[in-house]
Amino acid sequence: MPAAPRLRLALLLSAAAFPALAQDEGWTRFLPKLAPAMVACLQGEAGSAASAALPMNHGRALVRLERADGERLECIAELAPPGQPARRESLKPLGAAPPLPGEDERRFTLERPCAAARQVSDAAGRELGWLSAPGCR
């Protein structure tokens, strides 16, 4: 297959895999601002993924995590000025708490979970993590 049709096919497959990204819906619309908070919450949580993130008052973010064993956690992180790392303030089990709107429609991880995952970078181009659909493993 010539390169141009392969590129078109790849773009079509990417749009099908990430429809919410194309429409900028759900919690991923906060991704540029909240990615550092997700990174802070995921550090030390090998195999975990952020399933949602929302801004809070006073420069903080709420991040929902899911561990590899399925346990759900809620993390609060303090955001820092651009280019500086966020700081995790708390991490607690969620138990049977209801999901946030759009929770687990996309997953943010520190390691690339599959070939279809999209790299997330900061304004300076530094890799922060990877955004993928839930089935991407």
C-alpha cells in the first residue's frame, strides 16, 4: 500500500480509537493543565492508570486512579507553576464510590500501554505520559 493511503488509514483508525479527544469532551479537556497532577499521583504506583482528573479550587486537582489489581483510589495533588512538578497531597481508597463523569473513558499512564496510545507532552515538549482507551494494554 502506498504511503498516502496508509497515512489516511492510520488517521482514520486514530479518530475511531479516540473520538472524545477529537471532540474535546470529558475530563481529557483538562489534560494539558492537569497532566502534572496525574504524574504526581501515579509516581510510586507501578501498573496504575489515571482514569479521570478534574481541577479543584486553590490550585489543586482530583485524580482518580486504578491499580493493576482493580482497586480504585482518589488522589489530591497540588499544582505547581508551569514547568515545575506537581505534589501529591493525599491518596486514599475509594471503595464503592460512584464514578466521576467520563471516568475510565480514557486512561493516562506513565508507561506506554500499547501502540495506539497517544503521547502527552508539556509545553516544552517533554514527555509526561500516555493517553489511551481502556482496552489498550
